[in-house]
Amino acid sequence: GGTSGKTTTTAMIGYALDVMGKNPTMIGGGMLKNYEAKNPMPYMIYNKGDICVIEADESNGTIEQYKPYITTINNISIDHQPLEKIIEIFEHVAKKPQHGLVLNADCEHCRHLPKNEKVKTVWFSTKDKNADFYAYDIKNLPNGVEYKLEGKTFMLQQIGEFNIENALTAIAVCSLLGIDKFETAKALEGFLGTKRRLELIGEKNGITVINDFAHNPEKVLASTKALKSYKSKLIIMFQIHGPVPAELY
């Protein structure tokens, strides 16, 4: 869960567990590029193992009805509901996991969530070296991004620092399942991403066309920041995704 990055994080966790032979089922909100050729419904991975990874949306409050083994909260910001309501929802969500809780140390609202003493809480960060999972020496590549994790270098085939945060979430979840963090980081190097998440549509006459689903302020900022890390002129067309909270006007 979280107001940004849910689809990609869910896909990363499902993909990593699948290629590492853990036989997960994954249900997400975006099409996984790795499975397009062999799955008519690549927004999901189906196996007969005992792990189910889901993308849970806070927009209608149903996320509070889950009682998962592990919960992730990527971040908390304005989205489908006023910020105060979203914070309240995630305060409840943080109390629900049975085994582990993964939180973003770089998100102010995550840092102020009530502590859950019943489960193991782990933190990820690209800024705080004291976090349980800390990525640093981040470098933009022509078709992705590179980072270091405890002295080892890894890369992703997606651009943007926010995708490293998504990867750290996946690494943390797999660690709570007893999987070596470096094994997960290595597996994620083969992840091709999800449709409409800074997706390259094509190039013509020196113009690169990219499709992105960013539809709240934090997502638009993250995507724009990622694109600005490359020296080129940007022309951005934005379509409102749904009702816009009054705070954004």
C-alpha cells in the first residue's frame, strides 16, 4: 500500500519471488512487461505456492479490511482523499500485519505512524544511512538507474530514484520472508517494469514519447524529476485522473 508506487512495488515483489522459485500469486493494477508474451492477463502472476502479493488501494478505504502477513507503506501523501483522512487510514493499516511492516524512512508521515510492537518493522531509505535497507551512490544510466546496497552495486531497467525506493520495498519484503537481500536485488535487475509507468512508446524525428500514469502531485513530481535528470527538452501533457482534492487548487 501507499499513495504512490503501489503498482510497481507489487509487480517487483511478485516478479522477484517468481524468478527466485517461490511460486507466488500476484495481483496488481498494471501490466507486467516480463509476462506479456506468455500471459493473456499480465497484471497477475498465478502459481500454486503459499504466497499471495496484492496491490491494496486506499481510495475507498477497503485496504483497512486486509489482515496481511506483511504490510508495506511506500509513502503517504494527498491522493484520492484529503491528507488527514489518508493518514488516518494508514494508521489503521499499520496495525494489521501479522509478521512484518515495511516503511519509508524518507516519508515524514510514515515516520510519525504509531509504532506496532507486535511485528518486526523495517525501514528503507535513499537518504538515511541508518535505515535497515539503504541505497546510495545513485547514478542515472541511459536506460535505467544504478545504486549501491551495502557495498554491492545493482541496477534497475527503470529510470528515477523513486524506482530505487520501490526496489528497496521489494527487497525488504523478501528479507522478511527469509530471502537474502542481495539475491532479491540481483533478481530485480531483470524486471522490465509495468505498462504506463514512464513507458517508452517510441522515437521519431529526435522526439522520444513516454507514457506515464502519474496522477497525484507526488507522482507527477517524481516522474518529472526522473525525466529532468536527462538533458533534453520536456513537453508534458497532463490529464486529470479523477476528482481533484480542494487542497490542490
